[in-house]
Amino acid sequence: MKPPHTSLTVVLKEEHTRIREWEERQAKEERRRRAQLRVSLPDRKIYGQRQYYSW
């Protein structure tokens, strides 16, 4: 069994800024990729389009 311990994490301001900028870049790339995905249109009835002959 391990004895209980406490950890302390120090993030410098510059490091925090670097992490935030990286996350913003990742989010921007993700939005760009999602925008490029082709979303198929839902199936719906077609009105006003039929064969010119109807026999």
C-alpha cells in the first residue's frame, strides 16, 4: 500500500498560453474538417418531375 501523497502542478503563464493556442489550432482544424465533410441530403419526395409520356 502506498502512503497518501499530494501533487502540485505549476503551469507558467507562457505554458498556459502555449497550451491554449494549441487547443485553438486543434479546434480550428476540426471545424475546417467538419465543414469539408459532405453531408447527404435527406430523402424527400420529388414533385413536378416525371416522364414526359404517361402511357
